[in-house]
Amino acid sequence: MEKQHASKKVPEYFFVRKTFEELSAAELYEIVQLRIAVFVVEQNCPFQDCDDLDLRASHLMLYDVEDNLCAYARYYFLSEPNTVHIGRVVVKKTLRMNGLGRLLMDRVLTEIRKNTTADSIEISAQLYLKRFYEDFGFEIEGRTYSEDRIIHVKMIKSL
């Protein structure tokens, strides 16, 4: 008797990019809920998540076909000319290690190239994710530092 393998259903995902003004109250709630679940609760790091940078950022959301928010990142111009900062990169805890972080970063880099005049991209990376960002061409700039009691490193990517 020949073994039959169940076909593994691969979930489908889609991206939505919006400015702060375009976000609905429900979308903003989902974003803040995900960011707090990971950055405040999971990482046991009380900090002011909602900041004025959200107001001028582009918000990139990754949803599954059932409209569940799975991952998120924001990007915005810094005061340095032609430098974009990527921040609040987050994947829902139950969905990690499935390639969604890479999918998200690929898309955010594409969005920045397509929708900005940036010459470089900066990220304040948690140190344990250094290799992840290096895979996308980011290079360390400077020394490690503590941000909200978590060790970070500034990383830059030229476009």
C-alpha cells in the first residue's frame, strides 16, 4: 500500500501600507496591540510604544487571508537627509520561524525603494537580530547600546 501524504496547506498573505491618517481605528488598535504584546509584555520592557513618529510613518501590515494581522513594520525619514528609519519590526509570536520576518523585510525594503528618495536605511536592531538584518545588507555602525534595557546596535544599508 502506498503512503499518501497530506498536502500541506500554505497560508496566503497580503500587505497593506498606509499613512497614519489612512489607518482606521481598528487597524491602529491591532498594530498597537501586536507591538505591546511583543515589545512590552513578551520582552518584559515597559516603554512608551506610541510615539510621535507613528504620525509621520508609513505603516506596513502583513495580513493572512482571514484578515489577521501577522506582522508589522513602520518606516519614516530621519532628520538626516535622505535616510529612512525602519522600526517596530514585529511578527506575531505564534507565527515566528515561518519566514514571515523575511517576507516583511523584503517588502519594506521594496516599499522604501519604490516610494522614497532615500539614499540609505537605518535600523536600531536588537542585538540578537544582527545576523537577520545583515542578510539584507545592513552593516553595523558604532557600538552596542542599551535602549529600554535591551541591547541594540545601529545598522545602516546603502541604497
